[in-house]
Amino acid sequence: MRVLLDACVPSRLAGELPDHEVRTAPQMGWADLDDGPLLDAMAERFDVLVTVDKSLPKQQRIDDRPLAIVVLRAKTNRLADLLPHVSRLRAVLENARPGQVFEISG
């Protein structure tokens, strides 16, 4: 699975997903893109966006896009707070399909 970590997600989370091709928005030069342009830029390059931005699925139309969104909900966006969600994130990535939105919380 080709996974993009949003700019608000710690880049070190990529190390927890060794079975996937993971890049970050800053690595792609997309750190300053708003949500809509980011989703447009991702089209055909990535399969899934991982974010902590819980408002993104409500503000952007996802069902007609060629990617899935995973929202990680934790106390903060620090890696230590996101690590407990990694096993569920891995499971979601195995089954994610375009147009789907997943929310992973405690």
C-alpha cells in the first residue's frame, strides 16, 4: 500500500509500517497544501492518507476520490500517543479501499 503521512503526523510513524511504501507530505513538498489540494496531489500516487485531522473527512468529499483516509485520534499527535494505534492502523491498511474513511481512536 502506498501511504502518505499528513504533515501533522510525526514522520517517525513511517518506521512502524515496514510492509508499506510510506512517504510524508513534507518529503513530497506538500507540507503547506490545504486539504483539498493535498488530496488532489495524492491522486494516483498514493492509496491512503494517514492524518490526525479529524475535520478533514467532514470538510472534503472522499467517496469519489481514488484513495482512503485514516484518521488517528489520540491525546496529541506525538509519536508516543499514536503508537498504541499502530496495530489497528496496520489492519486497516490491509483492507482500505478508495473512498473509505477510517477513524482509529482509543
